[in-house]
Amino acid sequence: MPEKSRLNELAEHRKLLLLEADLHRNLIALEVEKLRDAVTDLDSHRQQITSSPWLLAGSTITGLFALRHWRQVARWAPAAITVFQWVKSVIKK
């Protein structure tokens, strides 16, 4: 009799592991889909920037400025990211 209960426990444990594995597979699939959307957005932004010479020049100058003054940029980066996320959330509403 104890062997049967042990087998039932193992069977239940196996079922739980299979459900957990399925859950993780679904989570990974969702993350992959989110990454694909992000890459698509990045590609569209890259195309916008490279299509306009003014945006391309501005991006280059901004990058050079950030490289030259990286300490000040690093100090202000968290605040800038927070403001950017806030503006993005306000625009979405």
C-alpha cells in the first residue's frame, strides 16, 4: 500500500512538473514575441533616422556629445530615462 501512495505522489509531481514546463514555454514564447516587436520598432526608428539627413546628423552629434561628456551623461541618464518613460506613458493614454 505505501508503494501505491508513493507512485501516486510521483505521478502528481510529474503532472505538476509538466504543467510548470508548459507555463515556462508559454512565458518564453511571449517574451520572444515582445522582443520581436521591440526589434521591429527599433528597425522602423532606424529607417526614419537614416531617411532624414537632419536626424542622422543630429543623432551623430548627440552621440559624439555623449561620448565626450560621458560622466555628466551618466549622472543625468537615470533622470532622463525616467522622464522619457513618463512622457511615453502620458502619450499612450
